[in-house]
Amino acid sequence: GSGAPLANNGNGASAEPLAGSAAGQTAGSTGGTADNGSAGSGEPLNDRGTKLFGVIENEGQPPQIPSGADAGASAGAAATATQSAAAGVTPEEQYRNAFGLLRRQEFSEAESALSTFVKDHPNDPLAGNAQYWLGETYYVRGEFENAAIAFTEGFQTYPDSTKAPDNLLKLGMSLANLGKNEDACTTFGHLIDNFPNASAVVLDRARQERKSRGCS
């Protein structure tokens, strides 16, 4: 099971305020900027070649939020995110709090906060982004089954998201890690064929993955 290869290609819709193109944040794995953690850049966050940082640092500042918005996001972040929703905190602030946890590598808390955000604000412009990063919280911890499901949901639920190519790249990598090579190859091929304008980092990584996995 895990989110079979993108049967549908909705790509993830979330018009992320940031650098938008899958370039900066490519697949969570591609370090935002030029470095592409997942896309092979040096300094992987862990041996899975996923570098959340460059990416995270560039995760486009969602709408300017009063400084201090990150404050509440520390240890009890998940709870904080949930409470904040009830306390009238804006979706942008809730997202920033969740993203702050990811930046601090508090993956379990980030998972809860991002999941809460997606459930509370499924139609928010940042929802597609949050869904993508939710997948990253699983991937970076080696929970590839959950990661594949999350990336598939992001790709299918948010077809207009700038994260669409990123979701496909990381979906393919998750499937490969699950031993589903054929599905992974199909996913990488779909990305290359349907998103010719995706960032070079994402496309190059997809081609590298296809080659290394002997995709036809």
C-alpha cells in the first residue's frame, strides 16, 4: 500500500508564499536554494539523503507574521498548535509555529502540528505546503510507508501546489525505500514527463533515481 504511484496527478495545490518553485524547496529533499539535500547535496540531514535544512531556512516566509509568532512553537508544539487554533491564532501563525518545530528537528511535534494544520485549514493557501512537510517528518525518520501516503495525498489533494513535483520526487524515493521499485520508477517518470518546468534540482534528482534504480 503506501500511496501507490500517483495514480492521479493532482499535484499539490498550495500556493506557497515562498519561493514557490519547487526549486527552493524541492522535495524537502532539495535543500531550498541551491543545495539539494535530497537531491544529493552535501550534508544530508541523515543517511537518507534528506536535507531539511537549506530548504527549511528558505521555506519562504509565509506572510509576515509578528515576530514572536514562533515563540509558542517549542516543546509542546503540537498542543500549542491545536490550542492556538482555538485561541484565534491565524492560519499563517499556526503554520509558522509548526514549521519552526520542523526547523528545530522536533519531528514528532512537527508531525502533530502540521497534521493539525491540514485538518483545521484544508483550503488554506499553505495547506499543500503543510501536507508536503508532513510527509517529510515521516521520511526523515525512516517511516517510508507513512511518508508515501502523505506525499501521495499532497500530490492528489493539492493539484495546484508548487510542491507537486516535490511530492512526486519524495513519493518515488519513499516507494523505492519500501522496495517498490517499479512503482518508484513510474513515479519518477511521471514527474519528468509531466513537470518539465519543475526545478532543475528536482528533475535532475528524479533522473538520477531512475538511473540508479535501473528504470527502463
